[in-house]
Amino acid sequence: MLTSILSRLTSAWRGLAADERGTTTENVIWIAALAALALAVVGLLGPQILAAAKSIVFQ
């Protein structure tokens, strides 16, 4: 009985590992999080970068 249950759980676990339907959603979430992080960094450092760029004088 215990071996049968363990066998079924192992089979189900392997089936889920081979299933790649959720990776697209996971990738979209990661990309959205990284894009939000990039926008936050640009929002915080953008004015300083622009001010530094305006103070550069080419000869």
C-alpha cells in the first residue's frame, strides 16, 4: 500500500516536472518584475544622470 502511494506520487511529480505550461507565465512575471525594477532605478537616478550629462562641456 505504501509503495503504491509512493509510486503514484513519484509518477505525478515527474509528470509535473515535464509539464512546461506554467513557464510562460513565470517568465512574464520575471520580465515584469525586472522592468519595474529598471523603471524604479531610472526614476531615482534619472534626474542625477541628466544633470551630470548637461554639465559636460566638450572642447
